[in-house]
Amino acid sequence: MTIADEKDGIVWGLFKLPFRNSQSTTTSRSSSHNTLHYRSQQHQSLGITSLDDGSVPRSNSSSSVSSVVRSLLPARRRLKLDPSNKLYFPYEPGKQVRSAIKIKNSSKSHVAFKFQTTAPKSCFMRPPGAILAPGESIIATVFKFVEHPENNEKTMDQKSRVKFKIMSLKVKGPMDYVPELFEEQKDQVAVEQILPVIFLNVERPSPTLEKLKRQLAEADAALEERKKPVEDTGPKIIGEGLVIDEWKERRERYLARQQVEGGGETV
């Protein structure tokens, strides 16, 4: 019998005791005292010494309750997604179309995220993963090839079988992103959201379609900004050859002026 079972036995035993007369009460108290004394010896043999009036240890009880509460509560999300639960694509059969999703680190730690899809042959993500500082956000672009419908079936505005999964991992600080992080720390990986694919009719304007276009434009602008070379704003150092040439030019001008002023005398 484990300690947890014994703790349950103590609690239920106390609530089930009949309080009919003083004799039964005295007997029950004596029996409870003997039982608790025996179990106290068991706790001491196991290295558990913090007891309160013969009851179960406070630390073990509180830790057990905390673990149960944590298991019942939903996992706290590290990322905020926009859109939050779907990926929208323009419906253009036979073409490669794009979707966009804004990913923001809503936690107080650096977080790595990673994309996965059920259709890796027809879909890919840019970037497929990254590390975000607290409060940092990025707009990821998702590419998908749209197959022609079979038997002229209409699939616009309907869910596709393709799904995407975004996973997160808390990391110690700023570092280079590598996919192996998620393999090395599998037990710390959390599934943030599973996103089904929704097709949008490009011939029928809608707020969702307009929002998708804006996000794609922001993603393209951010990509172009990252491609720009970093400007060197530090002090410019003149090379040795340029300094010598400039000194020679000044020396020649000085000598020419002296010759004019001195009537042809040289210095």
C-alpha cells in the first residue's frame, strides 16, 4: 500500500467513525492513535519527518494537490495567433496560393515555434520555424498547391482535409533556430493549435479575404526589409594609400606656391 492510499484511508476512516457514545468515541480515538503511531513510524522510515499532529505531511499533501490541479487546468498558451483557429487560402485550382498567419509570443520567455502539415508534398511554410523574444511577432506565409476538383465538384468555402499544426517550445534565451530543438526536448513541446484549411472564393469579396491580402502584403514587406544589407554607420577609415596621396598633393601645392612667391626659389 502506498502512502497516498494510506492518506486516503485516514481521511475516510475519520469521517466514517460513529459518534454514538463516549465508549465508542474512546475506542475509536485509541484505535486511531495506534494507527497513526504505526503510520508515523512508516513515514519516518521513508524519510518523511514533517508531520502535523499525527496527520499526513503538509508538503506532500500540498504538492499532490498542486499536481492534480495542474493536470486538470488547460495548458497555458505561449503564442497568440491571428487568425486563431483556421488558415484561409484563395481558391484557385491548379495554382500555388498563399495564406498568412501572425504569430506573437505572448509569454515572458523566449519561445520557439514550428509548423507541421499533413500534406508536406503540396505545402510549405516560410519560415518553417523561428524563435521569438517576449512580445515579438512575425507574419508567416504558408504556400499550398490547389488541386483541380474531381468530377467538377465545388469545394470553395469548404474545409480541406489538409491541416497545419503549430507547436511551441520555451527556450532559455536568444539563439539560432534549429528544428532539432523540438526533438531534443519532446517532453517540453506544446501544441498551440491545429489549423484546418478554409478556401475563399476570390470572385466574392469578403472581410476575411481582404484581411488575408493585407497580411500577405505585410509579410512581403517584412521579407524585403530582411533582405536589405545592413548599413555601416560606423566611422569611415581612410586607407593608407589615400592618406599618402593626399599628403603628396598638399606638398606639391605648397612647393608651387613657394616658387611663385619666392621668385623660383625652392624649399
